[in-house]
Amino acid sequence: MISVQVTCYSGRTYPERPQSFTWEGQTQRVEKVEKEWREPGRKHFMVCTEKDRRFELCYYEEAGRWSAVELV
């Protein structure tokens, strides 16, 4: 799990849909949100990037921070 910066669309609530994030110094643009779910204090997104890579992004609500894990 690596701490990352995420840009997301936020309408009525934050975060509604991740749009891009920084991974290993490069911007990864989110092409598709495949799945999203909640756990107490966390919001998870399984995303596919424009380079056909898959990641799980997690937003920790209390800390206001994001983490990412690349899925193989």
C-alpha cells in the first residue's frame, strides 16, 4: 500500500469518482471505475487506467489521505 495523491470529481460528496492519481512519479488517468465499496471510515475504488493497469484506491476519511495498490 502506497500513499498517493488523487484528483477526483466531487459533486455532493467527496470523493465521488477518482479521475487521476500519481503513481511512481507519473500521472495515471482513470479510464473506468470497475467497482466501488465502503467500509467503516474508508471508501474503495477498483479502477482501470488508460494504460490498462488496474489499481485499488482507498480513501481514509478520518485522515483525509489516499492509498493505492496495483492489482496484477
